[in-house]
Amino acid sequence: MESRIPLPTDNIFKFYALFGLLILIFGIGSTLYVNRSTNDFVFDVGVEYETLRADPARTVLQETRFNFLQKKLEVAQDNKKFYLYSLGGVIAIGIFMMFYGFKKWHTEVQPIQDEIARLSLEKLRREVGEDT
């Protein structure tokens, strides 16, 4: 199987920056997914929960179902909060990796590569000038 996306293996800082970008995109997408899935669950369960809550004369089965739905809603909200905080940490790591990688790449590695390219160009110009 042939890779169609060339990976930046020439420079560790470039890898950090692009991997941090990948983590950031994953974190944002996951945050949207967690919000959407939790909201869908709450809306699906909420109708039955509110119906049971409005009924003052619940049977034992309905009371058990009401308590179960109430607990499920609490757990869903707690899980959503935990997931969002965890994803916030993942996003922060991604942003840090991007900042660190791009900064080091731009300030340390790229000037050296630019100097090498400039010197190579000067050398080629001198060689071409001597041949003519």
C-alpha cells in the first residue's frame, strides 16, 4: 500500500507542529461529537422523564423508571463534563505542540536550510561562471 500523504520525516519540529495540528483537529471534532451525542441522548430520554415527572400518581414501575431515567440524565451530564475537560486538555497539548514545533522550526531549522540553499546557489553560479 502506497502512502499518498508525504510525512515530514526530515525534521522533528515539523513533525511536532503537524502532529499538534492533527491533535487539535481531532480534539475539536471530538468536542462537537460529545456535545451532539449527549444532547441527542438528553432529548430522547427527556420526553419520557418529563412525562413521568408530571404524573403525581406514579405506579411502582413508573417510579422505578423515573428514578432510573433521572440517574441516567445525571450520569450523561457528568460524563459530558468530564469528556469536555479531557478534550480541553488534549486540545491544549495540541496547541502547545504546534506552537513549540512551528517556533523551533522557524527560528532554528529554517534559517540553516535557507543559508544552505543560498550557499548552494552561489556555488552553482560560480561554477557556471567559470565554465563560460
